[in-house]
Amino acid sequence: MGARVVFHVDFDYFFAQCEEIRNPDLKSKPVCVCVFSDRGGDSGAIATANYIARKFGVKSGIPISFAKKRLEERKDAVFLPVDFDYYVEISEKVMDIMKESADIFEYVGKDEAYLDVTDRVEGNFDKASHLAQQIKNSIRDKVKISCSIGVSSNKLISKIASDFRKPDGLTMVSPEKVEEFLEQLKIRVIPGIGKKTEEQLTLMKIETIKDLKKLDVFTLNKEFGRKYGTYIFNSARGIDNEPVKERESSTQFSKIATLKKDSNDYDFLAENLNELCIELHEVIQKNKRTFKSVGIQFIFSDLTNKTKSRMLKNPTSSLEELQKNTVQLLKEALEDQKNTVRRLGVKVSELSEIQGQSDITSYF
């Protein structure tokens, strides 16, 4: 038996690509899929842009008004509202194709998944390359979606590899090529290294993964804490033993609203949050579900966002539990927050069906 073989599959510019499937005329135009806010006009942010739009500096998260300015010279630019139900439908079709080729399938999100294919390809990277190409062909033939696949002996390297030749890429990193592949890359490609860590490392004259390997684990632990420091140390060497875990798409229920005014006043936000909880609780009851995870989401006035969530000890469907936990998360989230909040959301996940009356906190 050879090495472990793991695929990371990432759909290219997914929401915009779904819109191109629905309307092939869009393929030659800059396409921006937008989350319009309830305030009307161009208020809101870009969710995904296709590669033509990206050439003009349009990327996810920027305000719609900025995107329109950057695309001024393109009179054919298209701005469409998000259609999550349709994207989920497309995503499920692609996931079904991938599951058929996996020993173990781990759903990550609407547009990405990990596949452990070790047994199927007998640990052989040539066979893995053929299988990855077959998966890409099958997804394109049946659903008309292009995706990028990273192939290696663990999740970390496969995730970095899937982003290496986007769009429509296939990047193989066999065990003996790991060092050569990683050392050329910027530190930011390591999942979990964000802007702040990058800035801190740049001050230490560290820009590539090759530079990063010069730092010993003690220096990294001192700078970033033991857990994160050790993670950075291992990642720079391509070390990751986390298994691919069987995970289907765990649906979540959520409610989000634009506030009447931008604010970071606790009482005002708590009042709005409680109303959202009542609306969300109706959805939970209608679907006869319990939840075990509760989260809140802020979209700030500058359109950056922040989410906070917590896992409960036991599954519940209680409105009281939902409100108590969201208010607690709100307190924590506001502690060091200077920005004002523009949109506020609440979500529940880790859902299960209610079995009879076994849940003592279920009020039906």
C-alpha cells in the first residue's frame, strides 16, 4: 500500500458560474453576483465575480458601488442578485458525482469537498491523476461546471494545490515533490494565515514558505502561541495528519436583516436579535428540527463581516435557549468592537430531526 491520497475539489467562481449555466450569453461578460441589502439601490456587497470581472479588480466582499465604478468601461457588465436555492441544487448534483468516486467523502461547503481515494487508487499517484481527471470530466459533462482539484497525501497540501492553477486546474503534489512545491509559494497560501499573521511575518522578513522554514518552532510559539505556532511550523513542512471525515452537507437555518440604522448599541442590537430569533424559531418548529450550534453574524457599515458561534451541550429546539445564547454571543462580539453594525443575522446548525418528545426543551 502506498501513501494516503486526498483530493480537495473547489468549484471555480461558483455562484457566477451557476449563472453562466443558466444563461450562456453571460460567459463573455463581466458577471457579479451580489448580496443586495434591503436599503435598495446599489447598497450591498459582491458575493462572487467571474474571471472577466476580476481582471478589473472586482472581488468578493467589496461594495457593489465600488464594483460598478471599476467596471464603468464595460457597458456589458451584469449585476445579479444571489439565488441560493438554485446554487444549492447545482452543488448537490456535483457532490453526488464526487461521492461515487470517494472512499471517504467530506463536505466542506457549497463549493468544496475533500475525497479520500487511497483504497480506490491503491495509494498510486498516477492512478489518482487519472481519477481526478475523470471526476473533472464527469462534472463538466453532466453539470457544465468547471472545478479545480488538488491531489496530495493530505488535506493541507491538497487545499493549497487546488488553488494553484485556478480556474479548471489539476495540480498533483506527490510526496517527494512536497518541499519543492511549497517552498516557492507565499506564506498567505497556508489556510489559516490571515492578514495580521502575514503582516507580523513580513516584519520578520518572512515572505515565502521557504523563508518560513528558517524559523524554529520555539520562535513561532513565542510569536503566535503554542497551538497556532506549531500549526504554522508543521504547515510550512507540509505536515498534516487530519483524516478526511465522512460529512454530508449539514443544512442550517438562518435569518438576516438590515437594521433601521447602523449601530453598535447593545440594547438596540439585542432587541433586533430577539426578533430574528422568534422568526428563526418558527422555521425550526415548522421543520421539526433541533439544533446544537447557534451563531450570529454582523455585517458592518464598511461591509466587513464577523461571525461568532457556539456549540451547545445538548440538542434543543427551545426559543429561550436560542435567545439566551445569541445574546451572550452578542455581548462577547461587542467587547472590542468599534465599528457600527449594518446587518445582523442569526443561524442554527448541527440540525437533527425531533424524535417524538424526547427533547425536554421542545415546546410544541
